[in-house]
Amino acid sequence: MTNTPRSRDALWSVLLVLSLALTAVFTPASATPTNAAPDAAAEAASAASSNEPPFDLSDPARIEIGKKRFNSNCAAYCHGFEGSGGKTVAFRGNKAFTAQGAFKVITEGRRGADVMPAWGKGFSRQEIWELVAYIQFLAIQPPSP
């Protein structure tokens, strides 16, 4: 092999590729620093696997978003204006309400005499939690007259 600038560049390129490949192969998975912040995908997966809301349910902005979604999807036929109880019991002043229970029923639906369609495929988890935020807000309001 002749010692020309071109052959040296080629040799360095080969050595660089080999060193990167060897580093990737022989670097243990535990080489990630333990103080590294979790990535967004890991946090989203964790939130998705838990039954906990991804935000504060008393956030006025989330309640307002949930109210708009409720009024356009839930109020007219089944749950009445401001959750006053169309075909179901009223949400306003309903102390039996739990956030996790509402999330589960909205996501999975309910069968039997008190049927409700499942919205888990129609709404994202965040959108369902925004509905729950609004329903929770209604639950602490005085009952409708």
C-alpha cells in the first residue's frame, strides 16, 4: 500500500468505523448514567399504564376543555346540560363520584341496564382525563334544582 494522502484517509475511515462498531458492541447496557432523566416516551408509557391523571384535575384550563368536549359529546342525549342528569343520574353534587371510576367507565363503557358506550378508542387518555376533570368539577357544584 502506498503512503499517499488518499490511502491514509481511507485507512482512518476504516479505523473510525471499526472503533464505532466495537464501542457499540462492547458497551454494556448499564453504561447509561443512573442520574439521566427519563425520556418522554418512558414517562408517557408509565402514565398510560397507570390509572393516574397526567395533570392536575383542578386545572381550570383542563376543566374548560373537558366542558367543551362534554357538551359536544355527552350532554345532549345522556347526561344533560352541565351534567344535570338526562338519561342518567346527575353529576352535579354527586358525592359518590371518583375520578378513577369515571375514567374507567368512560374508557371501557358499561353494559347492562345502565349502558354507556366505550370512548377509549375515540378519545385519547388525556382527553378522557379532561372529561373527568370537568365531571369532578360538576360533582362539587350544588345539585341542579
